[in-house]
Amino acid sequence: MRHTAFRQRMAEEFGRVRAEMLSQDHVFSTLGGRTVDQALDAGLSTKEVWQAVCEAFEVPAERR
């Protein structure tokens, strides 16, 4: 998944403003204590990051 597609999914699921806030501020233990932005900057795949977000916020399987 490309970064643009990832950002689009985040915006569709959480709304653009909340998605940006989550990406910058929410620390995920499953991402090694990183935020979404930090994880992506560290080289984690968008797929791995998206899965962590979905698990943390209980996104239904049909939207994962």
C-alpha cells in the first residue's frame, strides 16, 4: 500500500483531522512505542502500520 493510499484510508476511517492527530500523537505499543508517523519514518510498512491502527481501534474486518 502506498503512503497516499494509507493516508486516504486513515482519513476515511477517522476523518481527516482526527487521522492527522492520531498519526502524530497516538503512541502504539505494537509499533515499538512509536506514533504512526514515526513508524513510517523508521521504515515500517504501511500495511504493518495500518494493521496496528486497526487492532488498536477495533476497525471491523471489512474495512481493514
